[in-house]
Amino acid sequence: MRSKLDIKVSKPEQMELAYLTHFLHADKNGSAKYYSNPAKEYLQNLGEENILKDKDPDQLSFPIEWDVPFPPPEKPKFKFIDLFAGIGGFRLSLQNLGGKCVFTSEWNHFAQKTYEANFGEVPFGDITKIDEANIPDHEVLVAGFPCQPFSIAGVSKKNALGRKHGFLDETQGTLFFDVVRILKKKKPKAFLLENVKNLVSHDKGKTFIVIREALKELGYNIHYKVLDGKYYVPQHRERIIIVGFRRDIFGGKEEFQFPEREEIPFALEDILEEKVEEKYTLSDKLWKYLQDYAAKHKAKGNGFGFGMASMDGITRTLSARYYKDGSEILIPQERRNPRRLTPRECARLQGYPDSFLIPVSNNQGYRQFGNSVVVPLMQAVGANIIKELEKINAGNSTKSHSGCTGVANSIL
Ligand SMILES: C[S@@+](CC[C@H](N)C(=O)[O-])C[C@H]1O[C@@H](n2cnc3c(N)ncnc32)[C@H](O)[C@@H]1O
């Protein structure tokens, strides 16, 4: 079906493929209307409009045999959107919880390629060019937006909090602003945002103040915490997680808690491949360079060099620059130079199952997993969010049964 429909991600901003694949995933009374016209036009241009014959014109959803490893759930429990989607770490986590993704955006076409191969959907491109009115309704928004400074430089924390003007203004021109405008228009019941730990201290804490206050101004009650992926995968990876619940629905009384774990259940050796090609072993030249570099820095008193991992421990944080020399996580080998991780091992280090396809070069693969989230950690956070949505849902259906005016009695 994919080859028949010419679904090949080869360059950024292939909007027609984004429309088509979103339409293929859409449901009749929900998101289909957002995607149907451009999708039908695409099929007509391709001479495949007959695919629509005998189908409800508003819904292509012909019984698709999804030939991707992670198709949408058949009976979704909630809808979400996936912004700054990368390769879909959040999507995997939330699909595992029964969520159905109704919109996704990611502008890097290598990441789009991996995303499509695994989920059968091509993300829309640059989020700054997408009108929020064209995004379908959803219960949960997820985003790992890039961190950028805001313009409150020179304003002390105290003054900043007492300001007359809203914090929403300050977010203009940043990618966080795109999250803000979508939240403002679509008002999902909850959101889940992820970022590097340094977001909290960035620009002496001002960036985080703007983010927090802007989200509150939008009518959300905020929970945030730095969480470490090491309780889910053998990798030290601290990230700030920000979760919000609409105050007008939850009244600020949601019982949401971040997952707490104390045991580190895995060691590096649990995720290593048995047979690894020679090309992953560092060349003598690179290994010498890394050792000399580390020695030079040690002499200067700053200890950062390469990171030789210990098999029964956990690794340092995998970064998007791992493809350069692999120096932050090296695997010791007997009587040989150390080696770097394979892309599959990087996938495992982020909690991706082995059925996750890696259809790009090794370099792109390293970048993509280095940028990604720890899937089981996000799933654990997501599960606690969904628990709160279900409580509200149950509460509303009880109210409607007893004759009170309930809001929608399904989270869908
Ligand atoms: C930190 S990564 C998110 C990774 C993702 N959470 C995952 O699990 O793979 C941020 C992503 O935002 C994308 N991005 C940056 N600016 C964008 C824009 N204007 N529109 C769409 N995507 C953008 C980047 O290409 C990058 O993949």
C-alpha cells in the first residue's frame, strides 16, 4: 500500500504526504475533516482516487493492514498530539497507553523518515508555519521543545513575578510560543513537556519563570520535576518534565504524581548486542586522540574526557553528538581498543524495543536516538496523567447518570 501510494520521505515539508498519512489514520467524526481535501487531491493526482470508491467520502479509513511496527491502537482511550516529534519517543509511550495520535510535527526529514517507517505517518514540517486552527482536538499535548532564551533579561525574579504584562508576550518568536498558541487555541485537558535539565537554570532561572508563568496564564495547574531515566534504562539521563492540567476541569485538585522509583533495574550489559561489527571499534588514531585530549584536560584540572562505561553500571547521557566520536559512552573490549555503541544499542539505551526500525544511516540514527526521550520513563509519567483523565471521566459519567450536568463523559 505504501509503495502504491508513493509514500517516500525524501525531503522536508512533504505536506501532501503528511496530509495523506494523517488522513489514513484519521477517524470519521474527529480528525478526518482536517486532512481530507488535500489527501483526496493527492490521490486524484496519483490516479488512485478509486481507493476512495465505496468508502465513506469523509473517511478513508479503509480497513488498513498496517505494515508498520507501531500502528495506531484499535480502540483508542484518548487522543494526543506529538510536537517536535523527533522519531516518536513520546508517540510510542502514549500509544502503549492506548492513545491515538491525531497530529504530529517534526521538520527534520531524516527523523520524519524514521517516524513514518515505524508509525506509518509523515509528520507535518515547521511548526511555526502551522495554523493552530488546523490541528484536531485532543486531550493531551506532548512536546520536547528546543530551549531558547526569552527577553526578560535584566528583570529580577521578584520584579518578573510582579509584572503587569502577561508572560505569554515574552514567549513570542520562540518555539515555546508555538506550544503556547496551540494550548491556547486547542485547550487540551493536559500536557506533558520535556526538556534538558538545564532549562531550570537557563539564563539564571528566567527562562523557566517565563515558561511556568505562561503556562499558568493559559489556565493550567503545573507540576514539574527533574527525573532520571536510569530507573528505566541503564543510562543516566536527567530531564525536566512539566505536566499541566486544566484548572477549569480539574480545579487544581488533580492527584497527579511523578513516578518514583528507587531501584536501578538494568545494567549496561543487559542492552549490548552479542555480535558487533569491527567498524564500531575505535581506530588507533581516534583512541589516541581521545586519551591525549582527556590527559590534557585532566592536567588543567577539568576532568571531562571520554566516558569508559562499566558493564555492570549505567552509562553517561547519550547526546545527539554521539555520532562524532562516541566518546561519552565507550564500551571496553578485551585486548582491543574500546568500541562505540551501535545504533541499535542506542535505541535500547533509550528504551526502544528491537522492533523499532532504523531506516537511516548510522550517523542519523545516533543523532535521532541522542535527541530522543527515554520511552518507558515517558510512559510512566503518561500513565499517571491518563489516570487523572480517567478519574475526571468517571466523575463526569457518575454525574450524568445522577442527572447532573456532566461535561463530556468520555475522555475521547
Ligand atoms: C529534542 S528533539 C525531540 C525528540 C523527540 N521527543 C523524540 O522522542 O525523538 C526536538 C526536535 O524538534 C525538531 N524541531 C526543531 N524546530 C522545529 C520546528 N520549527 N518545527 C518542527 N520541528 C522542529 C528538531 O528537528 C528535533 O527533532
